[in-house]
Amino acid sequence: MDFYYQEKAVKGFSMQLEVMELSWWFYLITGLVSIGLAHNFLRQSQKEVTRLNYFFSLSYASAVSYIVILFTVILTGAVVKQIGHEFSLPKYSAKVIDPSYRVGVREKNLGVSEYRPLVGFADRNNHIINIPLNMASEERFSEGSDVKVGYKEGMNYAYAFNPNRYIIYFGEMVFLAVFYSGLLFILGYGLRNQYLKDKAVLFTTIIFGYLVIPGMMLFMALLMTKALLGKLAGNSDLSWGGFFICLFFVIILVFSIYGYFIFIFKSTPADLSGKVRQKKKAS
């Protein structure tokens, strides 16, 4: 056991989590911008209020603006670094040498053991590299199976290019979309710009109406379909009662997805956002 890691590996997912480090002046500038946007919005909307109420409103609006701006920048930087790290790695075709290779993990100042697949491949200099993956052992990593990995000198693991990582990428993109929608709303209200407000509504409609909602429906349908196929193949412990419940929901989801896609393809994002604004005005 010659390899030691700071964090445990996850079964089914290979991720390189990146941290976005910001300088103190960025936090200061973000705070000043947040206060300025909040003040510009409140000075006209709350003209006849006491100073104490205005102070609380300003503090609350500034805090919300600060959090949204800060998290938008941090999450954007982390995602860009993470994707950049993946695409910059030299790619190799590796073979699994040991499906359950024992490695060490430092957890709460204690040394514990876990098992990761050990793979071998020749790098660009024709040096033989035997190194664990950044994933936990699972059934598909059988001895002699091929795995596409990324590796550069100095790494203490091989980055496994597993399709499941795109699920996390999708989740990160959804969070980014939510924060960017919030950022557009903040800028629109803070600068009193109706154009930015309209774009925020349109952007939010596109993200949730065309990506998040159908994406979640498809994900649930595929997940339950996988469970059904596993039961039919004899590779699942799912009961027959659970099988028919999953089958019922898959049928419902298939018709729901079909109807939803017909609806969104007959409507443009501008139509959907326009309907939202009309409902708000009517109420």
C-alpha cells in the first residue's frame, strides 16, 4: 500500500474538484458593488421609511447581492478550472491490473484503508505507469478490462473518464444558470434596467423550461428503466412489487415527457416568459 490520499474515492464517479481562490480586494469590491446596487434600488422604492428600516433593508439586499455575486464567480471559476483540468490531461488507454487495490486515506487525522482499481499503461515517454484510479472499486472494473484515463507527471492517481461525471457537470451547470439568473435580476433591479429584468426572466425560462425540467424527467425515466432492465436480467434485488411500481412511473413519465416536449417545441422562450409576465400583471 504505497499510495495515500486525502479524500475517499466515490463509486461510479471520477471528479477533480477545484477550488477558486480569490484575493481580499475582490471581496471588498464585491461588497461595495453590492451595497451600491442595493442603495440605488432602495432609494426610490423606500422613500418614506425610517432610517432604521432603511438600514435593515439595505443590509438584507446587500447581503443577498453579495452572496449571489460571490457564489457566481466562485462556481464559475471552479467549473472552468475543473473542465480545463480534464481537457488538458494527456489521454491514455489503460488496463486494470488489480480491481481492488488497497490504498491509504487520511481521514480525521487517522489512516484508513480503501480499495481502488489499479491500472497500468505506457506514457508518452514509454514509461510503464501503474497507479490507482480516482474511483472506488466496482464490478465493471474486472482484471484486464480497458479504461480510458488521463494522467500527467506528478499525479498520484489516474483520472478515469467515466460518463457518470457528466451528471455532476449537468448539476453544476444548473447551479450556474440559477446564479446567473439571480445576478441578472440583481443587476436589473439595482440599475433599474428593464432590459436586464426581461433578459433575466427569459434566461430563467430557458434554463428551467428547456433544460432542468425535461432533464430531470429524462433522468428519472432512465434511472427507473435501468432498474427494470436489471431486474429482468437477474442482476437486481428489486422486488416484483417495486418492479411494477417503477414500470407504472416509467409509463407515466414517457407520456409526460412526450406531452411536455410537444408543448415546449410549439412555444418559444419569449412566449413562455411573456405568459409569465402576463400572469403576474393579472394577479
